[in-house]
Amino acid sequence: MAAVTALSETPATSAGRPRGMQARRRRRLNIFRYVVFIVLGLFFVLPLLALLRFSLEGAKLGTWSATAWRQIASYQNTGIPPLLSAIEITLELAIITCAVMLVLLVPTMIWVRLRVRWLDRTIEFLCLLPLTIPAIVLVVGLGPIYNKIQHFSLSSLMLFWIYVVLALPYAYRALAAGLSGIDVTTLSEAARSLGASWFTVIVRVIAPNMRQGILNAVLLSWATVFGEFTIAYLLLYTNLQVELYSISRNTPNAGVLFATSFAALIFTFALLLILSYAGRARRGRR
Amino acid sequence: MTSSPVTRARDRAARAAVEVRLEGLSRHYGPVVALDRLDLTLEPGQLVALLGPSGCGKTTTLRLLAGLEDADAGRVVIGGRDLTHVPANKRDMGMVFQAYSLFPHMTVRQNVAFGLRLRRVGAAERDQRALEMLDLVGLAEQASRYPHQLSGGQQQRVALARALAIEPQVLLLDEPLSALDAKVRAQLRDEIRRIQLEVGITTLFVTHDQEEALAIADRVGVMREGHLEQLAPPTEVYSRPATSFVAEFVGLTNRLAGEVRAGQLTVRGCTLPLVERDTPDGQVVALVRPEAVTMVSHDAPESGPLVGTVIAVTFLGATSRVTVDLGDATIMAQLPTADASALPAGSRVALTIRPDPVLVSASSSPAVSMAGDET
Amino acid sequence: MAVAATTKTGARPVRAGHRLSAPAWLGTVPFLAYVAIFLLWPTGIVVVDAFKNPNGAWAFSNFTELFNPLVRGYFIGSFKLCVFSSLVGAVLGALLAYAVASGDPDGVVRRLYLSASGVLGQFGGVTLAFAFLVLIGPVGLLFHASWYFDFPWGIGLIYIYFEIPLMVLVFLPAIDGLKIQWREASENLGSSAWQYWRYVGGPLLMPAFLGGTLLLFAAALSAYATIQAWENQVAYVVPQQISTALSSEVGLSNVNVADLLALGMVILMAIVMTGYALLQRRAARWLR
């Protein structure tokens, strides 16, 4: 429930102008709101616009050119992998991470909610622990583990093991919010009384009712993977952020840097925005 | 030793129990009219209950009186002073909300003393008055607890104590019992009335539960779509409803086809006097209370317009409600349980209607309405 | 007569008709094992190696390294940066959260700002540093901020950029939890708007606000990519010092010092996050 009543309309008298103390207060509040939105909105938008502008910069300062954007697909510098391959790897990483995260977390959380309630706090603690243990710290301890992993594969895709852990806090919170909205016990008892196995209960009964939470979790994990730099860099792998960093060390003003950054951002933002409308549509239908 | 707040409150109320007048109040939200030129007067010391279906404007009336919303037109006059443009925090009224209004981070005592704190009453005196208020509502031992540790009924009693602690001129109650269990509701309802009478404060009580309204009010105002349909003591509202809406909203009503001829109403073979003598001739729907329907006989009666088969008997305590199928209509009768126990489902019974004055409704389709069951 | 009906996930067999079934907690084993290997084990390594020296022997004297003035300098640097960015971020974030919360719950503005907060809160590192570089750096589009490369102001501003959205995400539920009846009851009892915030709204929001600030502090403390991309020649903060120790080209890389610093960070983070958790629980109790 909002702290203050919804403020979109102020009722008008027959004379057409709102009067009265409550109306005055609402107007003052609205002024405050719009000042805040404009000032902070500018603060958020300007760097993004700068990114966009620089990505459209031509050979001479002040000119416009879309070269940087076209370069995304073909950019290659000596000593570093092509930009496109870094993008591909990161995309694949994101998909694998999201998939593993879902398979790992969703059944576990549902199962705990259903049958092992006493582990609830423990699971929550473990999932939120990565927030406390910064990536930079994890890297220090990951050396021996990744040495072993590298016996099997040198691909950057192997990063997914640790990326799932990084995504845990955000995914957990999103899934927990989704779970709290449904009566898991009743649904599962109903399904079991009709003869469903636990597998069916989890996959066919509960999970579909958590759609919003699952989508949220996927999106946050996705954003985490796309934004990750520290671990990939220090373990000497390549992903999108590392690639961008390397390019910037070589050619600091490469337009392609800004184009890629901007694209990644807008893409995620659009996804989140669509998601927030998808959530509402479900509610409206009821 | 200073006097207790109850005595003080009573003295003050006796000195200056105020009259509340709402004149021509209007309020709309966009195209929706919530209140349409409402006129309502509360005599000093009276408890007036506003009753009606949701959307009728009763809560809006209360909130306008409290100053939590602005009126589009009209005046609010308390004790002779025009308070229409006075902000809510200066109106000197105590309000009890439906739920959740206690401050969760304060103890019960701190909650009750909050209004006094705002009025810069010293800490010691504040605490003392708060405790006395809590005594009034019977919760003095809970003074150091937090709201989440209390039951719903206890929380509402604390809310009442908090509202009264500031010795307001008017007490406002916005469906205070709606969120509570049935048993608690009945208890608390009587307690609110007892305290209100003891303190003698002019009170406005909003509810959608007619039983509540009829039980405790000095006068009941039945509202519909922004209008006041009737303002009268409970007995009058119940037995002499002013409009068909009131008749159907308050209590149960049978809707029976009948005919009016020359000022006389004939319903299923019974001649009944009309409330409105000058009702034009024609087919009408008569509104008959179940208590007006009585049993004539139940042993193999002959057929007749008021002879039928018992469908169901609902035990209500001293009386029972008997639903009878008359073939082309269904009728409800409220009979003493002793009589009703002789009527198992399926048996035949003959009824008659007592000649109390009856209202007729403008609308058609005479199905028996369970209008009074609306919550 | 009973036919075993095992499910596909062998870890939790529930056989129809049998009394004996595997304990339910076995179903959490995959998750627990995963977390143990990829989270607890590396952390354990960090903690243990912090007290060893390069040839594997125990060396508790490593601990004194933490009080070495140089190392202290990095912790102070981290502290300065984190306090600055978390305080400013918290206040601005709280204001923004209030502005969003007091509007139409289903409206465009709220969705826009919430989605933006979700993205920008994660938008750190390399790309953010770029964006600010081209905005107010040496060839900045807006202007050239002479303080851009000053510590902690330049980097602090960049941190604030992702701190504000983070605060919005954390603090908004708290504001939503403020029931309108509290405001109305308070007014009815005679309070002005200022008195309401002072006695009711403020105290109720304080745990969530402090908790949010702590979370921002923790986020700033662990940030590495952003500051590295901002300026990688000089190390100011602990994470940079850790990476230096990990990859130092001078002589043997001193992993153990890195472990020690990492341990110091973990302890600091643990304190901060515990504080956050406690405050959140209080806030949740009042503002559920």
C-alpha cells in the first residue's frame, strides 16, 4: 500500500479548480516528486547519453558516424579475442548460468518449503552469503578449484560454476517473493491426493505458479553475468566485460566500447520493463 | 488529586456536548458522485450510526467530517463553529479506524499518550492519563506491550482509548468492528456504547452491519448512493421504513405480488393497510416483514393463496425462520421456535399476514429477497 | 502388495506403501553440495591460508600485517570512499524511493524507475566507468571535471550512480509498508506533517534506512571492476590491493597477503551484513 494516497487526480469542484487543504498538500507533494524525478533522472540519463553520443562519434571529434555500431560484429584487435566471440561466450554463459540456477534453486526452495521447513533459515543464509563474500575474495580462494576444473576444459564457459553462486542472492530473493505469493502446502497436498509424484508437484504444479518470480530471478541472474568482471579477469578468462576492458587498455576511445555498453544496457532495461508489464497482465486477468 | 479523565470528559461533555451539523456536503471523484448535498445533524451527546451498502457514501461522510478529505461544496459546523476549512489536525476529533492504526513502534501506553504528547502535556501527567484511559477500556495491564502482541479486539480498544485521551469534541468510528471475529464484535460493540454514554460525547459510527447499527445507535441514518434515505431511531427504521430501499436493506423482507385498488392493498388474499395512502391503483410488489407472517394451522390445511410446503427451518434462538413454498412464490415467516418445531420440512402449513401498514416497491419481479443479509 | 513408485530424482525416494522412506532433507543435498564446493570451500581456503606463509607452514604473524601502515592506508581509503558514497547514495536513494512510492502504484513512472533501478543497480564496472569518463573526463561531453581523477570524489560519484538504484530497491518496500492509517491517525490526533515524520514515519523507516545504508556500504566495499576501470595505475582501496598481491610481478606473488586482506574484508563485510540483517528484521516486523 503506498504511503500516500494515489495522486494522479485531484478532484475538481464545479468551478474546475481544486481547493482544500488535502488538495494543496497533494500539489506540494507532486512538486517535490517532479523535482526529484527530473534532477535524478538527468543524473541517470546523462552518462547513458554520453555513451550513446560517443558510440556515434566519427573520425573527427564532433562528427557523427555509425561505424562503431557496425564494428561490433567484426571488431578485432591484436592479442585479444574478437569482440563478437566475447559477446557470444557471455550470452552462452548467461543461458547456462540461468538454467543451472533454476534447476538448482527452484526444486530446492519448493522442497524446503514443503517438507524441510527447518532448513529454511539455513538455505536463506547460504543464498545471501555471497553478498557478504565479495567476488574479489572468492577469487583468492578459487585458484585451487579452477586449477582442477581446467584439467577438463579451458573454456570461459566454465565460469558458470561460480556465476551461479554470484547470482544466488538475487535469484533467491526473487524466487522467495514468488513463492510467498502462493500456498505451496495446499497446492501440493491437493496434487498429491490426486496421485501426483513429487516431481510432478514441483515441475507441473508449483513452478508454473511462480512464473513471475522465476522470470525475475532469470533476469537478475542474466544481469549479473553480463556485468561480471572481477572473477573472469583475475582468473584469466574472457567475457564481455573483460573484453571491453582489454580494448579500452589498447585503444581508449574505441567507439565500439561505448556502442556495446549502451546496447547491453538498453537490452536489459527493456527486458525488465516488459517483465513488469507482464506481471501486471497476469494480475489483471483475475 | 485531579479528577479522572472520565469525570473530566463527562463534565466537559455535559458542559459542552456539541452539536454536529453537516450542511449540503458534496463530494465527487471524477464522474462518480460520492455525496450529493448531504444534510445531517447530530444532537449533542448522540450516537448516530450511518448504515448502507459499500459505495453509499457513509465513509466519505465520516472522512469529510474528520477533515481527511476536502468537500467540494457544503459546510461542516461543530458546536456552532464552521470547521469546513480547518485542517484535520486542528479539528479536535477522535477517530477509530477499521484496522492497523496503532503505531507499531510504540507501546500501548505510548500510543494512547501520543495525542497528549503533541499537545505538550508533561510526561508524568501524560502517562497517568493514558493509564486511566486504558483502565476505562479495561486494558491497563497491557500498557507496556506492543500492538502486535495484542489481539484484534484489544487493539481496537487501545485505539478507542487513544482517541478519547485527547478529550475530543466528537468521536468518529469508521467500521471499527468489521475486521474482528463475530463474538468479539458483539462484546466490543456494547462496550463502545457503554463508554460513549459514560463520557457523553457526540459520536458518528459508520458500519455496513445493520445489527450493529440497530443495537447501539440513538439514531440510524440509512444511506444510498450519496443520499440519506432515512434518519430515525432504530425501531422506527426497522418497523416504519421510509423508503423501499430502507425496507429491503434493513432486516429481511418478503417481496410479494399484490394489487392496489382504491387505497386498499390485497396480497395473497389478505387485505393490508398501506403506508402511503395515495398509492395509485395497479399491480405492485408489497414488502412484508417475516415477523408479520404468522401461522394459522398446520394440520392438513386446505389449499389457499397462503398455504404451502415447508422448505427449510432456520433456528435463530427464540424464533425460527421458516421458508415456505407457495407454489408460485416463496415466503419467509418468523415464528416462535416452539411453533416452528412442529413444522418439519415437507409438511403443509397455512399462513396469514398481520395487518401492519406495508410499503410497496416500485420495482417488478417479486422474488423473495434476502436483502437484509447483505454485508 | 505395495509397488515402489520412485520418482525421477533418486535422491528423495518416496515409496508408496512403505513406512521407511529416505529423510526429506536429502532432497536439499544437491544444493548444499554445490554451495559447499563453490562458496564455502573457497572461503575456507581464504581463511586458512591467511594464516599460512608461502611454503605452507602456519604463520599467525601474518595477522600483524593487517596493522602495517600501508595496509591500514588501504582500509582507510576503502572506508572513506564507502562512507561517502553510501551516505550520499542512501539519502538520495531514499528521496527517490519516496517520490516513486507516493505515486500511482501501477503507473508508468513507477515501473520505469523500478526497472531502471534493477538494471542500473547492477550496472557497475567497466561500462559505468566509461560512461562517466566520456561525460566528465578529460574530453568530457558535458564538461571536464578537474576532480574526476581525485580520490574519493570522482570515483565516489561513479559509485553513487549505482548506489542510488540499489537503495531504491531496498528502501521502497519499507515506504510501501507505511500504512496510510498511521498518517491519518497521527493527523487526527493533532500532529503536523513535521510531527508525523518526527514521531511516527521517521522512526518506523529508520531501521530500513540504516539497513539500506549498510548494504550500500557493503556494495561499495566489494566493488572492484569500477574502480579498476576508473584508474588502474594507483591502488587506493583494499580490493585493488588484493589483486595486486595476487598478480604481483615483483618476486613471488604473495598469495598469503592477499588471503589476509581478503580475510580482513570478510570480517568487515560480516559485521556490516549482520547489522543489515538485524535492521531488516526490525523493519519487516513493523512494516510487513
